[in-house]
Amino acid sequence: MTSPPHIRAVALAAVRRGDDLLVFEAYDATKQETFHRPLGGGVEFGESAVEAVRRELREELAVELSGVELLGVLENIFTAFGRAGHEIVFVFSADLADPSMYERDAVGIVADEGSPVSWQPLSRFADGQAILYPHGLLDLLSPARS
């Protein structure tokens, strides 16, 4: 028996290197689509969104964050991997505590599932060369807002 659909709270870290954004890359075979998304994940019961984003970056990339600040909140209703989803997404600006991480174009892989992590220019998403999720994130990161 499957659980009923629910709304999931998610915390993502929008880590910037100039005009680049730190993202992981994934492939949705049902859509035949490669996409990018900042690192982060679900907020656990009793945990604040800021605690969740710090924990998720520790778990996924073994990095610590500094300068974590809420940029905004997005509502994301989507279909991915053949399933409907609904998220409330807390987007945080943040810096990586280890400055050497900014010197590498390929940063590593997401520890729990193996997706490559890299710096990608925001212009690739703005001009349609690559897909960035969740919808609305690019607007939140636009220079007019920073």
C-alpha cells in the first residue's frame, strides 16, 4: 500500500561562484530530460529549514556552509520520474566554508546517489541550453534580486 500524496518541505542551497551556481545533474528517463538542481533535500520533522540545508550539504557533499540566508520560498508542483510531486522549497544563499571548493569546476558527486556536482553558469539556464529546477529559481537568483 502506498502513502497518500503529500506536500514536502525542502531546503536548497544556492551557492554561487560569481555567475556560476553549484548544482547536481540528473536524468529523468520518463521525460528523457537532463536537468540541474541545487543541492539540498527534505526538512525532517522538528528540524528548521536552515538546519536541514546545512545537514543535507554535509550528507551529500561533505561540506560545511557559512553565511546561510533565506533568499525566498518557492512552491513547486511538478512531475518527475513518472510521479507527481508538490514541494514548498526554502532557497538559501550560502557560501562553502572550504575556499578550495571554488577552485574546481567539477566539485564531486552526491554521496547517497552518485549524481555529478559542478559549477554551471546561470546563463546556460537563462538561454535554455540547460534546465534548472525548481521553476522560479532562476528569477529568484537574477541580478535584480541580489
